[in-house]
Amino acid sequence: MKNPGPPGDLYLASTSSARKALMDGLGLPYRTEAPGVDEHVPAHLSALEAVAMLAARKARAVQERHPDAWVLGADQLVEVEGRTLGKPRDRDAARTQLQGLLGHTHAIHTGVCLVGPGGHVAEAVESTRLTFFPLPAEELERYLDTGEWEGCAGSYRVEGQGQALLEKLEGDRTNVQGLPMLSVVRLLRRAGFVFFTRP
Ligand SMILES: Nc1nc2c(ncn2[C@H]2C[C@H](O)[C@@H](COP(=O)(O)OP(=O)(O)OP(=O)(O)O)O2)c(=O)[nH]1
């Protein structure tokens, strides 16, 4: 039987275990490859523009190595009171990030870009708003002890113990984990991908 869906392999241009876990849930055959791009963007860009630019940069970098393939790239930033946060470099940076989030509402913006053969380009940026409880310092230290801050923009895992930080969440929960799956499915379906082909 002809392999359903558009010709060409599907790549996730990411080193993120969270993104891989989300893509695994879709059941589509795909490969992962590190994008290996410079993640600096012009300082005047908004968070929404920055994640859109970086998602496209990551997707195109992998597509250059595999011109006949489909490539999905993603990038995420946290925005709180006009400041943007990426992944903390260490525990102290994670503490500082979380101190700015506790008792406040912030937005997680994730850009996704699907590129394919013949110049196909489709993009989306999704935002999820989260409100955290105000917590005492010793509880923050206990959360830092979980180590969930490592590798996460904003220093928390919404699907882990970090859900106990959450007073309110508005929008796509998977968007917080690293991929807005409602948008990802929409981009893939519009590109002709076929689902449920592997029991
Ligand atoms: N498991 C989990 N991961 C999260 C959560 N919030 C953020 N993250 C992760 C997903 C991404 O790996 C990372 C966002 O940083 P980036 O967009 O720069 O991606 P990263 O450099 O990790 O991977 P990539 O550029 O795709 O190779 O934070 C969460 O609530 N749960």
C-alpha cells in the first residue's frame, strides 16, 4: 500500500525531550535532528516575533540538510510584565525566574514552523496564559529541589510537580510543554499528512 500522506520523511528539528514526547503521541513516523542554529535575534523583536523567527530558522536549518523532507521547528519564550525568559542556566537563575512568576500572570509563547518540498511553509504562534500562586521562599526552594527547572523556559514543568504552582491556565496546555499540538495537527493535516496509519 502506498505510504499515505505527502512524499518525504518528517523531521522534528529539536533536541527537546518534551517536544519529542509530544510528537511521539501523534503516532506519525518521524526523525529528530538538532537544528544547530544561532538563537540570537534582534533586540527590538517582540517575543511573538522572536519565537516565530527562531522556529523558522530551526526548521530551515534541518531542511537544508534534507531538501526532500518535511521539517517542524519550534521555539518558546516566557513573557512576564514585558520581560522575556528562556531556559535558566543554573539553579540561581531558575530561582530568579520563578520569583518573578509566583503571584503573577505570565504568557508562554511558542512558535512552530513546518517547511516541506516545493517551498511549502506554514507557521503558527500560540500563547498560553498562566497564573501562579504566591508561595513562601521555602516552598520555592522545595520546588527547585525537584530539578524540574532544568531545560525548561520559565523553570517549571506544567505536566510535573510544577502543576502545583498553577492557580489558573488559559489556552493550550501542550503549548506550555513545548509544542502547541492543536496548531501542529492543523499544519500537518493541511500539508496532507494522514493519521492513524499505525495501530
Ligand atoms: N517538559 C516540559 N518542558 C518544558 C516546559 N516548559 C518549557 N519546556 C521546555 C520545552 C523546550 O525544550 C524548552 C524551551 O526552550 P527552546 O524553545 O529554546 O527549546 P530547546 O532549546 O529546549 O530545544 P530545541 O531548540 O527545540 O532543540 O523548554 C514544561 O512545562 N514541561
